[in-house]
Amino acid sequence: MSANIYEGGTAGLPQFRGGASKTAERPVSRRTDAERLARAKDVILREVDGAHATYLETCIRCGMCAEACHFYRATGEAKWTPIYKVQPLKRLYQRELGPMRWLHRLVTKDVTLKDLEDWQELVYDGCTECGRCDLMCPMGIQISPMIGIMRRALAEADLLPKELAAVAEEQKRDGTVFGVGRADILALVQQLAAKGIAVPVDKERATVVLLTSAVDLKGFQGSLEASARILNRMGVDWTLLSHSIELLGTGESLRELNVRRLVDEVTRRDAAVLILPECGHAYPALRFDSAHMLGEPVPFEVYSAAEYFGKAVQEGRLKLRKGAGEKVTYHDPCKVGRHGGVFDEPRAAIKALGLELKEMESHARTNYCCGGGGGQFLIERAKPLRQRAFEIKMREVDDTGAQAVLTGCNSCRINYLNGGANANWKTPVRSLVEVMAANLE
Ligand code: SF4
Ligand code: SF4
């Protein structure tokens, strides 16, 4: 057993780049500027609906969303105010869809390609789609989904930041990202077999299906090992899918295609449960968006790994060895926590491990994002901004007096590890699932 119970699992700093790119330094569009602008406008006009219209009409410009956003709070710069990030969308709505459009066509400037180029930094570098602003707006305005529309519009105008364009290109070309795929999964399974850890791969039928991700394969292979150890100990009938089906979505059609493929794979096996890897991006796609995409709920339950294993602890199906009351804090990943409402299960696991949980000032639903979500951690030019936002996390963690940070998302871990390394910050950051696996009773 390790000196400290939280030392279980991998602790290194993996290197991620924006895809094994074959693109030029700056992606070149083959479309004319007029076509790019028209495509972007088309996305906005198609996606803005009655709910968005209500949001846009009811903003009272109170500025409370600004304080909610880690990028504004870290810098105090007005341009990072959440609602400002959707200004082009608002102008287009006012001119083309709103009840006063006849007036706005006279007084409100039309949206240009230059506007969209200027907004690229605001919606990609300056937003992790964490949803904290949505929570804090007194008018209940859901700003982050509108930023999502802006992102899709910019992607249609070939205005993705070059690192995200490289990831999108790789995904389209090779079906995966970060240069890893099925061969890496099978190689890892062999390594685990050599260590005596059985990983059943692509079984025809299984009660539980486990998925891994490119982030895990590239940087956190201990996550798959941990999940395998726990599932084997629980005696679950499970299988790992050997296709690292990524559910990233710069192009909605690709995301939808991948969701459909995955749902088919799980349904074909008559599985009752799909466990998603410790990575935030698959969670909303499967848990929430799939029903909308497919027109019906998926016929199985969807859990993040920390959620599923924490639930097993709550239900007495998984027993953990207790530590000596070391102080830890828990970082709630935005997609699983604020969006998914998963707060109790990881905390039940922390309690079962005998750790003393020291909550950050902003935790659970109001937790601040690590600063690198939504692909932001890949954007090189955004590094100084990301670091400033991460300082909020460092301060909040330090204030708890915790000896370590645990989390249930490896994308968050990347940002913690990078941000911590940049600041020579020594607090260990660990996967909750890996710590659980290292302390099975
Ligand atoms: S908090 Fe809500 S109402 Fe206030 S400025 Fe932001 S979006 Fe508008
Ligand atoms: S979703 Fe998060 S990062 Fe984006 S504007 Fe809102 S608070 Fe800021």
C-alpha cells in the first residue's frame, strides 16, 4: 500500500497536441468568404429557437454572468463577459428573426466574416462551455448553449482554431484522435493480461459495456486498468469495446454518427449499463443529447466511471479499504457534475476510502471549471489565459488545506497537471477511480 492512500494510480504529465495533424499551420478554407459567412449565418438562423429568442430578449445587462465566468474573474476584462460572447448571434437574431427586425435592419449592423474572425478567440479560447454562467444568471438565461451555436457557426465558416481543426480532421480521416486507436487498446489489453488483469474485449453479450477514450489511451492508461480491476472484483459480466469511439463534435453530423454507432454496439450486446471513461466529453453526448439525436432514450443506463463505482459503494456492492483520514478535496467535472448532477456518488467513495473531504469554496454545482474544457486545453495561444483561470482553482484548493485533489475526469486532470507544472504547484492530482482500484478491500 502507498504511503498515502491517494497515491494510487498514475501521476505523470501527458503531452497532448491538437491531433496528429496533417493540416497546415493555419487551416486554409477552400470556400469563398461569402460562402463561409452564409454557412455560419445559416447555422445560427437554423438553431436559434423560441427559447433562445426569450433569452436574448430578457437579458437585463446586469453583468452577473461576468463574475460567474473564470475567464472574466481571472482577468477583469469585459470581453470575457459570457453574454458578450454571443453578440454576433444576438445581432443576427435581432435583424432576421426578432419581432423588431424591421427596426434592427435599420440600426443594427449586419454580421460580417470579420466579426466571426474576431469572435473566434471569445468562443473558443474564452469559453469551456462549463455552464457556470447559466447557473448564475438571475433571468435563467442559458448562455453556454448559445455559445455552442456560435462555435458550430464558426466551424462551418472554417474558423476553428488550428489545433481543433487538426483534431477534427484526424477524427474525420482516421476515426479517432491524438494518434491512438484500436491497436493501442488491444496492446494495452495484452499488457494488462501480462499483469494478470483480465479484460474481456468485444464480447457478443454483456451486462456492462466499458468504453475507453483517446485521452485515456494517450495519457492515462491507468484508468482502464483501474476500471478493469474494479469490475473484475465486483464480479460483473462486462466487456470492453475495442473501438475508441470518440464523441467529440465539431461537426454535429459526425458526433451524431458516432453516437448512433456506439448506441448500436451497446444495444446489440443487450447491455444494461454503459460506463464511460473518466473523460467529460462523452457524458453529455450519451446521457443527454442521444435521446434528442435518436428520437428516443437509449435502452441502457449511462454512467461515468466515478459515478458507477461510487454508486456501487453506496449500494454495498463494492468495498474499499480505509486510509488514515488524509485530507483531500474533490474537483467536480463540469459535464458530469453541474450538467449531470453527479455529486453524491464520488463523495460516497471518498468517504468509504476513509479520507477527509475538504470542500473548495466553489464546489458541486457551483464548482469552477479547471479552465481547459471544451477543447480549450489544446489551444496554444490560450495558454496564458488558461493559466490565469487555473489560478482560481489553485487558490481554492490551497485554501482547503487538502493534501491532494481527486477528480473523475481525465481532461480536468490534464489541465490541473499542466497548470500545476507551469506554476510549480506541488499538490498531487489523482483519478478517484484509480485510487479506488488501488484500495479494493
Ligand atoms: S447575468 Fe443574465 S441577465 Fe445579467 S447580463 Fe448576464 S445574461 Fe444578461
Ligand atoms: S460557459 Fe463557463 S467558460 Fe463559458 S462563458 Fe459561461 S462561465 Fe464562462
